[in-house]
Amino acid sequence: MFEMAITLKVLTLNCWGVFTPLACDYRNKRIMAIGDELAKGEYDIVMLQEIWTQADYVILSNKVASVFPHHHYFHSGMFGSGLCVFSKSPIIEIFTMRYSINGYAHKIHHGDWFGNKAVGLAKIEYKGLKINLYITHALAEYNIENDEYIAQRMVQAYELSQFVKHTGETSDINIVGGDFNMRAEELGYRVITTNGNLEDAWLKQKEAPVTNTGMTSETPRNSFTNPKKLKIQPHGERIDFLMFRSNGGFTMECEKCYLPLDKVPDQTYSYSDHEAVAAIFTIRKNITAMTKQLDIPSRNKNFEEAVPVLQKGIKKAQFDRNVYIAALILGLVAFFFLDCIPMPYGLGWVLSCVEYTLVLGVVFSIWMSVVMCPVEENACIAAQKDMLIILNSDKIK
Ligand SMILES: *[C@@H]1O[C@H](CO)[C@@H](O)[C@H](O)[C@H]1NC(C)=O
């Protein structure tokens, strides 16, 4: 076991590796540049998100092979989770926990469903230290004023926090990183930090950060930022995080947390549409250090606020299911009426087109009412009941 302090340098970056060329600028060049940057060997651990193609993962792992002999891609859903981890020291164990709900399949432009958003756990051993790395990319918020995914995102925040809480006890330290798609002011963030018992590296770094400098998405310095978004949020938003916690016997401090990457060298564009977040941690063995206790009053206060959010999600899923059932019935009725309409000679194809469209609509409504809406409803019920049980058991104590 080590005597002196161990220094650990960690980086997380949402790489924006979307494979439709129209929606994603300079992808190949950016992936190459990310590989070149990582190959410098600056960091001990790297967590990437939105690596949506295996080709990009192979390019990256080849580029960094001499510094990161150990790496893993977390496969999930139809396209893969987009998550991967690179480590200087061996990966001992891996597990992927898929979030139970991930948006809707028919919202193809949102795309979350196809990747099956997840949290990946990689257990590594670094200089005698047992580290649990958690890497995640949560469901995005597409409309800040009217977030249709507010309950789904709450379910994911809760699932992430429980997963870290219940698997993070056997390691020496835990590091959680990724694109949470949640601002620090949001309830979901507070559920993660209080129930997951985690510290935000940005807030815990030794020198207090200058206000508004830690933004990671839609920032003024990023070449891909939509100018319209800057009018609403002139500094951008902080939604990518590195969080941490040490267990009993260890002291873990964040020396510095910073955004290390700017534009790709000699180019006018950034590495990604998000900023990378890096942190330098110091870990010491400390026999008097105890595992940090959960702040139960804060956690419970957040749960009490989350329960009605989930209730809204349950109601929304029930309402949507009823809408689809109504559409299904209407579709079937229309289908049989159409059959009785006499069409003038030569125009039968018009009727056929309408009928085919109806059949597609009916099939879609069956899929939504029988599968998708009940799955969404149950995921919200599950998270809500869990929280109520936890709140109740604290009352009994
Ligand atoms: C060891 O842990 C104790 C209790 O958390 C703390 O007060 C002390 O500062 C730590 N010592 C070092 C050297 O980090």
C-alpha cells in the first residue's frame, strides 16, 4: 500500500461524435485532434461520451495506445451508449447499468432512445488504490421552458445516485464523470449529490473558481455554440461534471478543476460542442478518515421535491397512453369506413395510400399504448415508491 499522496488527473469530454455529417461539423478532424491531445499522456483517466461509432472508438484507442493500454467501450441500445473509458492502469471489472427510460423511439431527432443512455462502471486499480469510475450521459433537456422529459430525467438522476451509492462502498475512492445534461441549480443534480453522497470537483477545488467560468455547454468561447442560445444564457451552462467521494481510510481532495481544451491547434473550431472538464485529485491514506455520512435531511428534502415531479410523469404517461388508445380506435373505425367508400375507377390507389398510412398509425399506437407508455409510467412509479420508502423509513428511525 502506498505511503505518500497519490495524484490523479482525470478528464471527461462529450465528443459530439454524431455520425450524420449534416448535423456534426468536422467530426473526423475533431476525433483525430482529441486523440492527439489525449496521446500526450497528460491524464491518468479519461471518460468520453458521444463516441457513437465503433470506427471512432478504434481510431481513438489506436492513437492513445501507448499511454492508455486499457480501455473499454460500453455497448448498449442500438448504437452503443457512446460511453468509453481510457485508463493507464488495468481495468479489473466492468458493468453497464442502462437507465430504465430514455426518451421516445419516435422522436428520432432526439435520438436518446437509440443509444439507450446508461452509466458505465469501470473498476480499476491504480498504484494500489481501488477506484470505481462511473461514466454517464443522461437524457438531454430539449426545451428549458417546457421539458417533456422532466420526470424521465429525474428517474435517471435517481437511478444514477442509487447505483453509485450501492456499488461505491467497496472501493477506496469513487469518481463519477460525464454529461449529466443537468445544471447545478436543478433538483436532479441535488438528488445525485445528496443521495449519491458525492462532491462536485468544480465547487470543491482549493481555489474558489471565478463565477461563470465553469460553463461546459453553449459557451461563448466554443466555436459551435448557437448564437441564439447565448442570448438566453450569455455564459452557457455547466452540465458536464466530475464528482468524487472517498471511503473510510482515505482522504481525497480536489486540487484544481478546470476546462483544459480550447480550439483545435491551428484551427478555428473547438474540439467538441461541449468543453472538456479536468480535475487533479490528491488521495492520501488516512486511518482516522471515516466514510462521509449521507446528509440525510438534505437528501430527504430533495426526495420530497422529486416525488411530485415523478407524479407528473406518471400522469403524463397515463394521459399519453389514453391518447394513443383513442387514436387506435379512431384509426380502426376509419379503416373499416374507408373500405365501404366506392372510389371512381382508377383512383383506388388513393384509398390504398390512406389505408396503408392508417395501418402504420394503428401499429404505432399499439406499440405506444401497450409498451412505451406503460414502461414510462412504471419507471416513474418505481422511482417514486423507492423514494417514499426511504423517506418513511427515516421517519420510523
Ligand atoms: C485525516 O482525516 C481526518 C478526519 O477526516 C482529517 O481531520 C485530517 O485532516 C486528515 N489528515 C490528512 C493528513 O489528510
